[in-house]
Amino acid sequence: MKVLFAGGGTAGHINPALAIAGYLREQQPDARILYVGAKGGMEERLVPEAGFPFQSITISGFQRKLTVKAMARNVKTLVRIVTSTAESKRILREFEPDLCIGTGGYVSGPVIREAVKLGIPALIHEQNAYPGVTNKVLSGKVDRVMLAVEDAKQYMASGAQCTVTGNPVRQEILRADRERARRALGLDERPVILSFGGSLGARSINEAVVELLLSSAKNQKYQHIHGYGQHGGWLPELLREKGLNSNAAKNIQLKEYIRNMPDCMAAADLVICRAGAITLSELQAEGKASILIPSPNVAENHQYHNAMALVRRKAAMLLEEKDLSSEALLRMVEQAFSSAGGVQELGRNAKKMAILDANERIYQIMLETVQTT
């Protein structure tokens, strides 16, 4: 089978495509795979690193701000829509795929639109509870729409053929074991908190965990692993100034980047983090209680909708950034561990939402689409 993937802009669009492509290669070692992304996008680096052929088109998204600079960029985007359509058509005709899969981001728009026009079977995968603009527009044109959560269906085009498949989850997450992970991390049986704001770090989360870290270091009640990110290098020094001796406080682990996330997540009793789609799928797969702090700086406020999909099912707690403070976070952590059921109930409910066979479901839809079109 020859399959073309299109998606990019963020890791949330790229990694699901790579996971599907990897599973396809496992099932069909002779499958031919091509990934089309935006010139200059992070997919230009990530896709070749994952071992897949890559071609780029020149495309950009629309700016929503009403400034002269934004309007100039939007004029450039209009031109690029025309040129990217021609580029997409050329790539499609040269590669002649049996199937095209879009995983979101503006780069998938012209590729999947042209595939449909050329009569090539096409699917899209939506990772979020509130879909992005590109996938909403494409949903009425493609053969099938694959959803991470049922909540997204209401936003798709009327008549769209939607199926809940879940988000692909890394095998390392699925195979992680709590007890083995705790031994590897040097942790004992006290409750473990894991917190992070992404590889770059989220300043608001870094500021909010300060009192929690100081409190845990003093009373030794919790073990706490915190990833402060590339832009959070100021945090360890601030904690030192406030009296936290990292050598003496063995229950506190500060990391710029959490490279062993599967172990850290497996070991945790409570996770404090943003509400990106893939992170939430991993929390569900592990059955982890969480305090979700959605980023307000993402398109369509989709992290809030992602978080609410769990909150409505009593599978997570929500702390919006506008309400975030050290005091509010400390209160919520204490509530999670002290209330009846608490972290155990949140974790059980998160596990009920998990779809552990997303790759298999997606692969079956791929086969069905190729065979019936």
C-alpha cells in the first residue's frame, strides 16, 4: 500500500501521523510512505529523524490579529494557498498514493483537498475534543473522519462519517510499570507528584509549583518530580533563594527536560500538566489522576475543551490559568489526596476513557477505505 500523510505545525499533529506510519510499516514492511509537511516546519526535522521520506510545500496559516503586519502576512498566505495547491497536486500525481491521511494543521488542507479532487481515498484524524479549522472544513469532503474522543463529532460537517479511534499512544507508555518505574527513579511508597509544562516550560506552571515544592521539601509528605523546561532555568535558583536545598531534599527532583517520561508518568499518583491531546491520551492509558491547566495560547482554545472531556467524566481536575496561583494549586493537590476516592477515583475514571488499540482501529479503517473505494 502507498500512503501519503499530511500534517504539521505542532508535535500534536506530527506525532500521531508518525505513530500511524510506524504501525503501518510494522504490518506491511513493503508499504511505501510519504509525509508532506510545511517548508520550515518542525516536521521537516522530525519526519526524516523518524525514518520516513519527506517533501514540503510552502504554506502558512492566517493571522487573526487586525494589524498591518498580520494583514500583510494574510496576503502572503492567500498567494501561498494557490501555489501550495499546485505543489500538492504535483506531489500527489508523482507519488500516486492509494490513500491520503491528514492529521491536522493548515498544511494538510491543500494536500487532502487535492487528493479528494483527484479521486484518491482520503481520511483525517482529529486529536482534540474541539477540532481545528482545517479538519472541520475537510470533514465533509473525506471518506472517513477518525476522532480521538466522541466530543469532537458535534463540530464536524453534517453527514461526516465519524469513527472514534482514539489517539495513538507510544508503546513505551503502554508497557511502563509503576513498581519497576519507582525503583528505577529511586522513589519510595510516599505519594508521587509529576508536574511539567512542556519541553520549553510554562512560566505560569513553574511559578505556581514553587510553594508546593517548598512545602513538600519541608514536610516530606510528597515526592515530586518537576520538569521546568528550556525557558525555566530561573526556577532552581529561585528555590535555592527560598531555602530549598536540592541535595538535602531527596524527595524533590528538578529536571530541565524529562527524558524518561514513561517511567515518571508510571510512577506518579498525580500529574499536573497542560491539556495537549497526546498527553491526555497517555494519562488515560496509564490511568492517572491529573490537575489540568490548559494553555490559553492555542488555537480555538482546544486545550480547555480537551480538559473538559475528562472533567465531565470525573477523570481529572481543572485549574484554568486565570485562576492559577501557588495557593490555588496547593489547595487542589491537598484536595485530590485527602478527599474520599480522590486520586484513585480520578485515575480509575481516566482509565475507563483509554483507547489502547488506536493504532489497530486506524489501520483497519485504512484497509477498509482502500478496499471499498
